[in-house]
Amino acid sequence: MSGQTQSDLKSWGDILNPVEMQRHQQVGLLGIVALFVLPLVIPAIYAIYLSSALFFATFVMSWDFVSGYTGEISFGHGLFFGVGGYTSGMLNLHMGIDPWIAAPIGAVAAGIAGLLIGFPSLRVQGPYFSLITLVTPIILISVFRFFPDLTGGELGLVSVGTVEKFSAIGPIPSPGFDPYSGYYLALFVFLLALVIFVAITRSDAGMVLTAIRADEISVAATGKNPAKFKLFAFVLSGLVGGLAGAMYGHSVGGFNVSELLALIISIEVIVAAILGGIGTITGAAIGGLFFYLLRVFMRNIEFTIPVVNVPVGEIYFLLFGIVTLGFLFYLPEGIVPRLVGEWRARSEPQAGEAVADGGKSRGERIVEEWTDDLRELFGGERR
């Protein structure tokens, strides 16, 4: 491999040294325990919000596994969410298949979609790959509208069954009527996806995917087939994303284009992954939870803006976009990489070493960079 690729792999190994890995695992374990205990102290409505956030975070992780690790940015990842959800919903509505069986079939259908789209798409790179992934869900939406008897058209699927039973462990109340059961269902799917993705990305396969992002040609020179690894990532991402879409539709969501296939969903997934930290999986999980819950919080604020006399709830999406943009500017590297960097800086102080940023806060550095950019734009010189 090239020097750049080797350097990239070495830095990744440094970040995951045994001592820091143990600390991160302890923090992660505390977070998981908190997620299990949380429903005991929150009202039912918040359990529903958290369920939706967990499904969304699962979907964000599936995007990060492909785009964050291979560097091939997918702008139409909502395709898998929609294929999994609609396949499961149609099987239940038109054929009477139990949701517990229909949902895994929907996940397999999404995985097959990943194979069918990924195989030809991954032969191209850069903007061409992104364009193909962007157009595909738009085509699928048009197809769905041509067959309203099967897909429900604009209204989506109605009267679809909720997950009510699982023969292996006995009856479970429907999450639609028992928000807490729905929450633990969402938590199970979230943790399952997290374990799978973390295990793979920490394995040799994950190292190869990271190397592909750094230098695909060098990976091919070692005798490995980058296309095979990227296709594997695409199919697994489709499986997990499809499962999240199916379980979301059968529990806390619905089966319609606006919730499963709209372009805004694919955009939100990318923004959430960037907020958490691309190429980290745990960052994508945290970013997905943070992004979704922040949007819900702003939507439910009961406050009227004094000057314009407009309730926050009516323009929450505009304000949410502004706040998100601020986070992207302030934390371009993502929440998790930022926290890990600060953690390492505090735990490994370098005595007598000069501070590279002059001791300035991150906000001060960003303002200074913007000032330099404006000065250069108008013909001045950067400081």
C-alpha cells in the first residue's frame, strides 16, 4: 500500500489503542444501560419519540457503513429504507403475512436492491456514483405511484398490521398501543445493527474498507478486490436499512413515500452522520439520535418569537436548519471525533510543547478563519 494508506491505517490504530478502547467501551456500556433504564422514568409520548430516533439512528449507521468507510457518497440511501418498509407492508396487507416474518423478508429485499444497484453503480466513482444513487429512489417513487392498488399511491399503505406477537418468546403487545414495547423493539434493532457494524469495521474487513477510502488503487495492488468489499458493504447496508424501515413502519411510523422514500430522508441521514462523525459508526449512531431528537424538541417548543410574533413550532424546520448549519460549521469533524480528540488531549498532556492554536477557543479560531477568507476574497492577505 502507499504511504498515505499506511499512515491512515496507523492513525486509526493509534486512536483505538487498548487503554482508550477500554475507556470508550465503559462509556458506551453506560450509555446502553441508560437506554435500557430510560423508559422507566419518561412518559409514553417520549418513548415513541425515542423509538423513532433509534430507528433513524440505525438507518444512519447503515449509511455510514457504506459512505463513511468506502468514501463513496450515497445521496439516495432512503431507497433501502423504503424498499424494506414497503415490501414488508405489502406482504402483510395483501398476503396476510405476519409482520415478524414480513419484516425480515423486507430486509432481504432491501439487501437484494443493494446488490442490483450496487453492482453496476460501484463500477463508477465520485459524482457519477452519487448521481446514480440519487436518481434511483426518485425512479422508485414514480413506479410506486403507477401502481396505487399495490402501494397505496400518494396515501401509502393503510391498515397494515403492527408487530403483535413473536412465537419464540410468547405474545408481545403491539408497539402501536404499548409505546414501551415499541421502544425496546427499536432498541433491539439499534443495538443489533451497532454490534454488527462495529464488529465488522474493527475487523480486517473494516481495515480494508478504510484503506479503500484512502487509496483504492493501492488496495487493488495488494491483490484484494475493492469492488467486492464495497459491494459487500452496500448489501449489508441495504439489509440493515431495510430492516429499520420495515420495523419502523410496523411500530411507530407508517408506510408512505414521505416517511420512507422522500429525498429529504436521504439528506437528513447524511447530515446526521456528519454531525456525529463520518466513518466511526458510533458517531453515526449518536449523530442520528441527536439529530432526530433535536428536531422533535424544536418542533414541540411552545414559545412565540417576540418580534415576528410567530410560534417556534410553525417555523421549527427553518430554525432547526439554522441550528444544524451552526453545528456543521462549529464541529465539521463531528461530535464523536471532537470529543475523542479533547479526551486524548486531556489524558495525554505534552509537557513543554507549544499549543498549536495559540490557546484560542474553537469559536475564536472559526471566526478568525472566516475573517481571513473574507479578507482574501476582497483582495487582502491572510494573517
